[in-house]
Amino acid sequence: MMNTPLTIPPMLERAERYFPTKQVISRTLDKTHRLTYKDIGKRTRALASVLTELGLKRGERVGTVAWNHHRHLEAYFAAPGVGAVLHMINMRLSADHLVYVINHAEDRILLIDEDLLPVIEAVQDKLTTVHTFIVLTDKEQLPESTLRPLYSYESLLEKGNPQFPFLEDLDEHEPAAMCYTSATTGKPKGVLYSHRGITLHSLVQGMVDTTALSENDVCMPVVPMFHVNAWGLPFSATFYGATQVLPGPQFTPQLLAELIENERVTFTGGVPTIWLGLLQVVQKGNYDLSSLRAVICGGSAAPKSMIETFEKKLKVPFFHAYGMTETSPIVSYSRLKSHQQNWDEADRFNVRATQGMAVPLIDLKGVNENGEIAWDGKEMGELLIRGPWIADQYHEDDRSDQAFRDGWLHTGDVVTIDEEGSIKIVDRTKDLIKSGGEWISSVDLENAIMGHEAVLEAAVVAVPHEKWQERPVACVVLKEGQNATKEEINDYLAQQFAKWWLPDDVIFMDQLPRTSVGKFLKRALRDEIVKAR
């Protein structure tokens, strides 16, 4: 067999060759752009030539501080195409963490959206490796900024070579991209993604039993492009020639609903909080979501009630997936097997509410103090994963030994695995509630509470207890115009859980704190509750 390396440039070259007229619809601060893959190819090659002229060397990092739009997509392919590494930076990190990840990655060039310039200006004096700043803007004039030297992306591209050839001697094991974890505790941890891992991940995303992404799709990644490569969707959508809709900066649920309706989006992905917001808007307004064949949800567990609302009321297929920064990210995908499609409705939705079974090429298991857990849907254990797009260490980080052992990634997620092989995330190891020697799943309680008709969002945390060691406390945000009491919430839960699972308290809040990627920040809630007691 030919030894053909699995690298990123052929993914874009395929789109240029076979789908030159397909569109990338990109919303920026000032307008909406409609570019073809032929246009994207020329602009990406011009960017690749510019990066080399600015002194970027093979293996060096290019950082992006940017929203989901066409310029970010071009960087996805330009940097790996010249043997460099694209570092997608989470602009929502704290200033200290932002400085840490840029310096730790040793970024040399930063591509920055115009509205995000202040984020970098505030920390520029602490950046030790960056020598060039490039602003991503539609305006002809450079914006006022203290960053030096600062170049205009579009002006540079005008001088670039639209026929610039990508490197042909790339090794598939070379790093192509990197992201850092969102770091709810400690410093963010860097993960390097290889050309081979990204290519294989993209191939599997096109399989019918996973996302089934294809040229027929209109793909809108709502998950940020700085969050695990937007779950790999910009790579795979380009590879398969799908139309892409990139929602850009500061989008709202209303804007997402409008984009789905107007652009006839067929496939979209994001975290549960995104879909909770979209549900509110769609249920109040008159939006046409009939084009959607799949909404993919990940990042944290989606409430079964939300899945049922999408599928029963909106007639929109809703799919759970699981992954993390260390896994590129897709590990599992929840689809019904052929025989499960004949199960009664309640059992089908119970399966759909799990994170599904491992996608092809991924191996997983659950382990606890007694060894590997049984596939009975009851025994709990930490999820361990291995596969060709799973990291085997953190980038220059002493904490690698904690997560990567014996050829497995130890995720820190507690799961059960049922007889069919579907995993269900029960909790993070640090969020499980140990009450009187028994475990309580905060995730199960949260999802159940969010099934209450008055509840918009809920997070459950463990608080110390003199007698029982820990007890659950629920933090709840009610829907606009709705009312509920602690007793009503617990009465509702009592229909589903043993009495000792019920929260000791229900605290009603206007909003819940979130991490930089939209997950509920339980550590902040826990600290606030403990401090108040």
C-alpha cells in the first residue's frame, strides 16, 4: 500500500477542486460575507505566504483571538499548511491565564479580531514571545491600538500569493493545532493535535453512525472555534464540501434562529446553554427550523426534557455527543441502534439522553477501585479512553502523569456503561456528592430539575455536612414569569429519586456563573454557598 501521509492541506485542496462554488457564509462585526471555497482557497494560500514572509518558521505557533468567521477558517488551514501550529486562544480566559497560555505556547504571531484588541492590549507588556500582531477587520484603516507592529489582515492578503503551495513534506505526526483546557482549577493545560489525528477525526465525522456530515449539509458550528477546534467541524465541513455558516461575534439566540431559517441550516452544534436559549426564543417566536436534520450537543449533559422538547415539539433531531479538549473531541455519539428504534418512547429517550457509544477507532472503559466496571448501567467508574486522536500528554506540563497512564487517558468523568455500550456521564469525580457513604449524581439531579416546567437552568453542588459528609444544594434559575418553591422542586424530584437524594436547599438565582466555554461554574457556586453559611 502507498504510504500517503494524512495531513491537513489535502482537505482544503479537495474543497478547492471538487466544490469550488460551494459557499462559506461568514458574519463579521460589520457585514455578512459570502465566499466560495475557491475564494477561501486563494485567501488561505495568500495568508500562508504572508505568514512565512513575516518570519514564521516550521513548528512555531500562530495564535488566534477570534470569533467564528471566514478569516478564522482560513487560519485553520494556512498555519498547518506551512508546517506551523495554529493555537486557538480562548479570549474569555482571565488575564493571568491568557498571558500564561500565549507565553506557554510560545506564540509568535497573533491574529486578533478588531473588537478583541483591548483583550490583548491589556496584557501586551507581559507577552514574551509574540513579535507580530495582525488585526482581523473589514475596515480599510487600521484601528487605533497600542499593539506594535500591527498589520491589517486584508492588506497583507492583497500582497500575498494566492497560488502559494502548501508544504508537501509534512509528516502526519507533526503538530497542526493546539488548544488549552478552560481550567476551572489550576492553570490551563495545552493539548497538541497532529495532522493525522485531525484527518482521522474528520473522516469519522462523515460516517453515517456519527454526525454523517456531507456535501449536502449546511453546517453551522455555534461552538466557538477556540473550543477544541469547534469540535472539528470547520475541518470536516471543508473536507466534505459542506456549505458553512459561521455566526461571528456576539450572536444571540434570535440571530441563531434567523440564520437557521434564512440559510436553511441542516446541521449545528453547541453546548446545552446555547440550545436552552434557542428553545426560549423559538417557543416565543415564529421561526422555521424545518431544515435541521441534526442538532449536536456536548460539553455537558443535556437534560432529557430538552431533548424531548426538540424532538417532540419542534420535530428537530437532537443528538448527544461526548468529548473533551484532550480528545479532539468526539469520543462517543448517541444514535439508536436498529433494534432500539422499536423500543417504547420512554426507553428510546433514555438512550438518547446518554452520551452514546464509542465512535469507530475509539476504545473506552470505566474503572473504579474494584477494577473495570460492569456494563450494567448501574456500576460507576472513571471513564478511560484511547484512540488515534486522543492526546497522550499535555504540552510541556508536569500534570501529564496524572491524566495519561498505562496507555489510557483518565478523564476524571464518572460514568456508567449499559448493556448496549452507551456511556452515561454521572458526574465529574470532583462533583460527585458523597452523602452518608453513598454517591449522589449532581448531573442526574440537575437534568431532572430542568424538566420542571418553571425551571430554565439548574446546577447542583455538594456542601459540607457534619453528619453526612456532604449534601446536595440546588441552584435554580426560573423561566421568565414563572414561580416555584423549594418544596415544589423537591416534591417534583421525589417522584424520581430516593428521599436521601433530595437537595437540602434550593436557592433561586437570577443567573448561574459560567466557565469560559459556557458550562456552569460549580466551584464558584459551591464557594458562594459555603461562605454564606
